[in-house]
Amino acid sequence: MDSHINLGTKFLNGFLSLMIVVLVLILAAVVVTLLLAVLGIV
């Protein structure tokens, strides 16, 4: 069944996976920034 997945679907899946990784990194950066602000480092 995997052989029936076309190029567009593979591209979309890869793009969505990349966006999820980017969103997680942004969320982690916001959390770290808030922690540093609370500690008075930033």
C-alpha cells in the first residue's frame, strides 16, 4: 500500500513534519526565555 503514495502526499507529510519540529522549537525557545526573564538573567 505504501507504493501507492504519490509524490505530493510524501511532500506534504514531510512539510507538515518539518512544521511540527519548528513549532516545538519555537515553543521551547519561548519557555526558556520566560524562565530566564523570571530569573532576571534577560
